Amino acid sequence: MNIATQESPFTMVAKTCGCRDKRAVTYSFVDVYHNLCLDKREIILAQVEACERLLRTGTDEDKRTVQKEITELKIALGLMSQ
């Protein structure tokens, strides 16, 4: 029997959702194996990384939403390190 585990190099995937006036970014874990052993800082860093990947492929409307999300996540990281 061959057992293969396939782990993604990414922890999270980000997607935009909502209507034109109210856009939001949602996240989902790629591998459920390691999501229980992540601390808050690692989760926020994974969210920033997922947003940066989404920023490269999104539309102009999505890019504004994602940029705002990245800014808010970096502020949260700054507050955590104080």
C-alpha cells in the first residue's frame, strides 16, 4: 500500500466575497493537519501571505479590498509585538 501525503507550501488561501459596496476577504486552511498548532502570530502572517498572493491575481476592485485587509493585519501584528 502506498500512502502519500501532499502538503501545500501555503497554510491559507484568501478569497474575496460580497457585493460591490461591502467586499470582504475570507480565509480557509489548505491543510487541516497543522492548523491546531499555529499561534495567533503565525495565523496572521499566513493571512498576510495569502492576501499578497491574492493581490497578484485579483481585479482592481479586489485589490483595494485586499490592500485594506493587509494594512489591518499588519497593524494587528504591530500591536501584538508591543
